[in-house]
Amino acid sequence: MNIVCKTLDRMLAVLALLAAYAVMMPAHAEEAPAPYGAVPSERQLDWHAQEYYAFLHFGPDTFTDEEWGWSQSTPDVFDPTELDTDQWARELKAAGMTGMILTAKHHDGMALWDTKTTEYRIGNSQWAAKRAAAGLDADVVRMAAESAKKHGLWFGIYLSPWDMHRDPAVPKPKLKGTKYEEPQLFGDASPGDYNDYYAAQLTELVTMKLSDGSTIDVREVWLDGASGSDTVQTFDWLRYRDIIREHQPHAIMWGHQGVDARWVGNEEGRAPETNWHTFDRTQDGQRATPEELEPGVRNGEYWTPAEADARLRSGWFYHASESPKSTDDLIDMYLVTVGRSVNLLLDVPPGPDGKLDASDITRLQEFRAARERLLGERLVDDKTQVRTSGTRAGNEQRFGGPNVVDGDSTTYWTMDDGERTGFVELDFAQPQRVTGVVAKEHIALGQRIGEYVIEAELDGAFETIAQGTSMGYQRIHLLEKPVETSRIRLRIAQADAVPVVSEFGALSASPERPTNGSNSAP
């Protein structure tokens, strides 16, 4: 009996210790942190990772030397002498871009695909007739989509909501008396329903069949908010969204303020230092100002990250009098967009021959080489030690510091619920030349970090070498001057919920990059 009692006493003591330990442990500490606020969809997570891709402005404006097609010329103006969409995709891929978005219809209203909605299409041009006679395709959208697929790029479509060809406020003297003098549907007061017209064009594009019989794969649909007319047209954004969701569920719907991604607020390839991925309204809400769009809205209701649309040249369409920006200017653009958690959509316009200009290709290659020189070498090897201020539930495998250097975007370092500040530190064992740093939040669980500091151990003490706000998907800081250090630290100074960091790394570039205003540390 005594043996049984003693055994029972021991069991009760063990249970009491386990109960006490459970009380001391944070509730659900072994579980992942709960999502905080608005979080990205799977399509948005995939889109964030694309980072840098091409805009292709191509259409009648390419041949009339315009930016907006006020001339309203007939389709015969479209006459590329050496159209080569394979060249577009091949060179953009070689430049390090991940995708390309083509202007299927710009503001001028001329369609670059074989649409049944209007006579105002390139399929009615002499160029298209010659190609058809030779047994060649004249559907530029289909050709571009197939080239993107062939060369490993994703494909997107720009379809302008404003349509000058259907706007009664836009004069069209060159079209008078021709079959291109079509009903003026654009405008709430106009006869007919422009939303039906636009929805039909959108449906054609997102259900297009490629030459191999497969359905086109569209990853972004660009619905430009620009208009140069006083004609009032109420757009049925929800209807457009439903068409995209039904036929291209993986596609991002870009609009002035959403649904899936928003305008950064300028066309200069520049995002502010503070940039939240969330916003407080969608495309059918009150139109936001550039000043509201640029920083976003902290703790906004919707996950609506910014995309920066910018130009390689001065204009959006090709103009022979223009030349590409310098490599230094492009590096600075990259650092204040991609380096500030904003995707960069860089316009590379084909010329009247239907090919990318040789000078543009050269500049894009130089730009890639410069990026790789500055960002390519990460100072992490098997001797690097990772230390933290704490790890969630002490679970180093699932939540520990080494996750920030494993190259896996699905793993992360985090702490116990209730912790809002802390640090993760890299120890290189030997002094290293550090020229920059990269830090990323695990945004699948929301954007949390409002203030962070990068520190390096110099002369035995940690000193600030960079700092920022609203970390988000990715922050890249290039230092004005390299530092020699064996230890760097990411210190979270403020967060709205327990910080979740997926990557922290140091860069070492040589030679030093010339600076002329960038996302550098003070």
C-alpha cells in the first residue's frame, strides 16, 4: 500500500510541476502568431515577390509620336516593320525582369487584339492584311502573351477605362465618314452602356485562346485611372473585378486605389520612406489623392500595396528624340521603390519597327549588372552565428533566429505574444566589409513593424548605420560609407503586434556605388 501511495504522490507532484510550467508559458506560444490586421491573399503574396517587371506602351501613339492619341488616326497608322514580341520577352528576361504588361488598349481606344467590340482595331490595318496574306498572326496581345510564356515571364494586360474613340468630347475629324465613326458610348449621359462595352472587351482578353489552344494566363490587369476629358463616366469596378476573378483568379487587379494593388501616387518611380501596404478604401470608394496614396494607411482595412509605374525614357511611348535614363538614376529608382517594399513597373516602349531599341537594351543590361554588383553578395556562411533577444516558446527550430538567413521566405523569427521590441543579430566571427543591409517582414501575417534600427558593432559598441519605418515586404539600405564589423543587429523599436521577421542580411559590394540621392543611411 505504501508503495502505491508513494507512486501516486510522485505522479501528483509531476502533474503539479507540469501545471505550474503551463501557467508560466504564454498561451498558445507553440502556435504561430495570429494574423494582425489586413493580410495579403495568395495572389498578392505572389505579386509582392515579382518586384521588378516591364510596362510595354505600344500602339498607334508609337507611330504618331503622341502620348495620348488625340489625333484619332485610322488603324492603317499602325505599321511595325519588324514586329518581334519574342525579342521583347527575351531581352526583358535577360534584364532580370519577372514579367511584362502590354497596353492592349490605351486611351486612344484602338484595340491590339482581334476584338468583336469595335472596328477600331489593328486587325483592320493594312499591316494586319499583309500578315494574314502571309499566314501570320496579327493579334499583338496573343503574340506577346505567347512570347512571355515561351521565355518564362508572366503576362499582364493594360486596358484603359477612358476611351477617347468612344468619348463624344474628343474630336475625330480623320474618322468622319469611315467605318471607324462609331457610336459615342462613353459617358453617363451618352446613349448605350459603356460599362457593357468595357466588360465585353475585358472578357475577350481574359478568356483569349493562344495558338496552342490553351487559355491565356494573365497575372495583372491594369485599369488606369487617367482621363483628359470632362465627360463623366461611372465605372462598374465591381463588375470588372468579378470578370477578372472568374476567368483569371490569380490575376492582380491594379487600380488607382485597388482592388489588389494601388498607385504609388506619382509616375517618377519613387515611394516615400514610410509606406504601408494597407489602405482604407477600394476602387469604388472616394478617389484618393496622391498625398494619401503614397504612404498608404497604417492599419488600413484592406491589403492594397503600392506599385510604382515609371519610365525608362521621358515618355511612355517611344519617341526617337528621347534616350534612356542613366544607370545611376535607375539604381536610385530601384532603391526608393523595391528597396522600400514597392514593386517597380518600368516602361520599356517598343519602337515603330516593333522592337525594343538597342540603346534601351544596353541600359537595361547595365542596370542589371549594377544591381547584382550592389545586392548580389550576402555575408552569410556556415560560420555566421545568429542571436536574438528571445524566441517564441523557446522553439528555435520553428521560430528561431537562424530562420532569417535560411533563404526560405516561409520561415521567420518571432517572439512571444506581448513582445513588441527585440533584436536579431548576425555574428560573422571575423570583421567583414558591410555596404548595405536587407530586412523583410513575414507579411503573410500582416504588416506590424513601425520602426526599426540597424546597428553595427564599431570599436566595441553598437552604432546606428540605418533606420526606417513601416518595414513591410522588403527594405534595402545601402550605406553611404562601408563599415568594417563582425556583428550587425536588427533592432525592432516599435511594432503593433509581436514582430515577425523573415529575412535579415548584410551586403558586401565592390566597388562602392556612386550615390546621387538614394535610400541610403543618414
